[in-house]
Amino acid sequence: MIGGRRKGGADLPGRNRGTVAIGAVPSTGEGEMQKSKGEVRPIFPAGAVVRYRNEKHEDIPLDGLEFFPNFGSKTESTSQHRNILKEARFQALAGFLEECVKDYLDNVYAYEYEGFEIVHAWVNRAPLGGFQRMHYHGNSVISGVYYLKADPNFSAPLMFEKPEMNTQPYIAIATREQTIFTANQVAYPSETGIAYLFPSQIKHGYEVPTKGGERISLAFNVMLSGIGLFYRL
Ligand SMILES: [Fe+2]
């Protein structure tokens, strides 16, 4: 568990920074909760993160690409104002990611839409010790990341942050363990050949400095296309 098992109040005033790791590190078995006697179901989750594995992953050479430093982060990226998936070297990967987007729209959210388009795609490179501050993607419905090079044992995991809810008064209750109902951050391992798709408005980043060499990912944004009958008033 990244962020550790913690007791007591919040690390920051009014904000519990507990983190749950998904599939990254096996539980120590210490202090594990018993399974509820009832059938537990989340109500109104903030969004769905879906993990897809590319069984046909192949290393893609990145020579000749121009990278620029990212503000407030120790990473560099290709231009975020174009769709790098249109380059011939990414053609097979683009096909895989479009299948993932279609699955997400059709089978996870069941959106009624006319078409979709990957509007932006860019490559991020984090050196040893690299990190990316928490951020979200504007002018996009669904975002995704694909790992061109990452090792789940060393590379910084992708972290998602729970959206703030405006409640008064704010009451923080101490927890014995983090669960999906109490954690404010969730960490997903970064691994070559894995894609994660998620709603663009969810804050994400990788604040734990990456270890074990370079971590290279391809990020993208998706918009729905057509004349717009799918927008709901
Ligand atoms: Fe991002």
C-alpha cells in the first residue's frame, strides 16, 4: 500500500491523504478487515478507470521526436497540440487505443454517441526521479495513458485523486485501513503494454519519484464527434 496504513486524523488540515494501491503491492496481511456480511456496492462512484492490456505490444522507436519540458514537473513531452498517433510508427497502437475507447464508451458508460475522435496525443518521458504534478485535462471527455516503457516494480504509479465535495461542516473520521470509500488517492501500477482510460476531469499524476530508469507513456484525449444530439440538457 502506497502512503502506508495510517491511523488518526489527516496529514493535511481537513484532508485525509490516504492512498489505496490497486494491484501494486500485495497486502502484508496485517490488520486486514474481514469481509462484510452484506453485499457491498459503491454508490455514485466518481468515475471508472479501466485497465486494458495490449497483447500485441511492440517497442516503438522514438528517435527524431522533439520533447519540451513540462511546467511544475520533472518530465518532458512532445507537443500537446496535435495527435502524435497519426504518425506511421504509432499506427498499430492507435488501432488498439481506439478499440479501448470504443469499449469504454459502449460497455462501461453506455453513452449514446455518434462518433469519437482522439483529438490530442503526446508522449511523456520521465527520467529517474521524474514526477508529474496532479492535473486534469480540459476540452476532453475521456483521457487515457498507454505505457510505452514502464516497470510496475519501479516506475512511479499513476495516481488518481478523489474530487473534492463541498460539504459543511467537514468531518474527518479516522480509519484503520484505507478502502475505496475512504481513500482520497488511488495508485495504479504503470507497466509496459497497459492502457488506463478514465474521465478527463479526474485529477491524476505521479507524485512519487520514478525509480528504475526512464518511464515513457503516451497520453491522449477523446472528444465525441458528430452534430451533438448526444449532449443531454
Ligand atoms: Fe494527464
